[in-house]
Amino acid sequence: MDGEGMTIGRVREVVLLPVVGAEPPHALGLVVQMRRRHIFVSFGRVEEITTEGARLVGGTVDLGGFTLRQGEILASSLIGKHVTDGVVADIAIAPRDTRHSGWEVTAIALTKGRGLLGAAFGGNAPTIVPWVQCRELFNADPVSAQLTQLRNLEPADLATALDGLPPARRTELAGALDDHELADVLEEMPEEDQVRLLASLALERGADVVEEMQPDDAADLLAEMPPDQRERLLTAMRAKQAEEVRRLLRYDPHTAGGLMTSQPLIFGPETTVAEVLARIRNPSFAPVEAAQVYVCQPPLETPTGTYLGSIGFQRLLRRPPAVPVGEVIESRVFVRPELQDRELAARLAAYNLLGVAVCNDAGNLLGAVTIDDVLDHLLPPGWRRSRTGV
């Protein structure tokens, strides 16, 4: 279901990853049938799963056809397999309770050969065993095992690990990562490595990956490309995402406009504190992104209506849930898009801000700059390679 509860397709498969070390196998996402097309929906896009179905965060999905990648396992391919204690009848998955978000395999239902349907009609009830008792189901070849191990890393550490691989293996693993995973990695790479890795991908795949990046990171990457290569990628992208990146490319990269994201968390003044807290609780938002929200008059997509102010999440936690956020605004500080990077850094430091709104002359919100993007921009070239890896 989409964010409004409307049915958009039916779940047909769960995509799993091989086991690495002592951690349970991860559940990567769902294969969903939309009419005659099968598409992939990452669990990062799923807000919750209930008896009614899987509810998405927002209503948009990638309509590209599903293709099983290197190292991935379809849950249905394990049903009916024989293990020491019986035959696999079903697989249980649950949200992970570690520092990483996502879902994982928790248990296996085993029968003596008649399956769950047979058990329901008088056969022996299935035996539920921990996943580790059937570990052999999730073993992988060396390349798949390495890929799964890399997927467990934070994006910054994954970028460092990829940088240390031979070019052929790097390309192979990049091809096996999902679009959103590869986009996260690209955002953590030095710009010259970003350009080189993106150039190794087919045009359509490259466009899909750029669409998954934050618009400001995508604009920074495309700004480093030769004009003809940049235009080919923009033309291959979906119109809305391409226009957003083109808008950011108009700004000098050393200004607030060149550093801002065009997709900060924006709410109308009548939205309640409870609604905002529910939204920023979504694990798909980075901590610095969810730390501060922006209040504007409609429309709520950049460029918005009149900018009213910003609110830090701690202030939201201290206010009653039913209070409109228009009554909770704590800062009305904003900057113009032409403000130079060092002046911008000084403004953030002076006001102890994690982020600051960027507005045009009419007072409309164009985007927001977060402190991590300013640090990333002002640190010396090559700082990513000099940091300590895992």
C-alpha cells in the first residue's frame, strides 16, 4: 500500500541475503506484482508490515522490472528444501533490533514433508526452529559472501572498502549493489572516484543511481563531469529528479545555494507536533536531516510558500503532541543562496545551528544547508582517504 493506504500491488516474494558471520541473514526487500510487472521494493521504503499489508513510506516506487542480483536469494527457492530436521515449509522475518535498520530472518518452520497446507488439514504441525539450525540454507559462494559482508558496513566504510579493491572486483560488486546502496556509497566517495565509478555503469543504471542520491550530492557529482556526459545522464533521468538537479547546478558550488539540499523536511504551520515526530522517526532519514524541520506556508515543496521558521527535534519532544508546529517555531534565521561558504560556516557556528534555511528574496524556502555538508565542502581534498577505516 502507498502512504495513503491505497493498494498498489501484491507481495510475491521476499529477497534475502546470504549469512555473514554470526549475524542472521538479512531480508533485503519485497518483489511486488503491479499488474503484469514485477518490481523490487526495498525494506528501507517500507514503513510497517501488518495483517493488512506492507505500507510504504510515501507513494512512489521504482517501476523498473525486478532482476535477481548476485548473491540474492528468493525466499520461495528455499521452500521444500531438505535439512537435517525436516523440510522447509516457511521462513520468518522480523525487524532488526540492532543499530542497523531493516529486517532479518529469525526462524524456520519445518515439516516432515507435507508443508504448511498439509499441516492445516490434519498433518503434523510444523516445528519452529531458530534460523541458525538451518544455517546451510543461507551459505554463499565467495563473491556473494563478500558482497553481503560489505552490505553490512556503513556507507562511508563501504566506500573505503570498495576503494581498496581491484578495479574488476569493484565493478563487479558495484553492479551487484542495489541502486540506493550504490547511491549511498557514491555520496561518501571522493568526487573523482564518484565520476570514475559512475562512468563504469551503463547509462540507464547510472541514471537510476543518481536519482537515488540526495539532490545536492547528485548536483555536486554531475558538476564534476564533462558537459556532454552530464547532459546524457540528466536526459536519462526522470523529469522531476532531473529538473531538481538542474536547479541546484545553477548555483555556484561555493555558495549556500550550491551546498543546500532541496529536500529538507518541510511542514505546514497547522501540522501537529505528533505528526512531525512520527515523520522524523523514520529510520530512512539521516540523523542530521531529521534533527531540524522547517515550517512554511503551502506549497510545501521547494520553492515553498513563505518561510516561517525552523524547529529542532528536542524542542518538539518537550511540547504537547496536539500543538501545531506553527506555535513551536524556535528560529527564523535564514541565508540567501549567494552567501559564500565560509560566511555560511560562520553563521552556523554563531547561531549553534545544525542546519539553516536558504530563502530567496521573496522569503520562499529554496532548501536547507546542514552542517555535515559544510564540513564536507570545507575539509581539504582527500580527507576521505585519510580517515581511519574499519
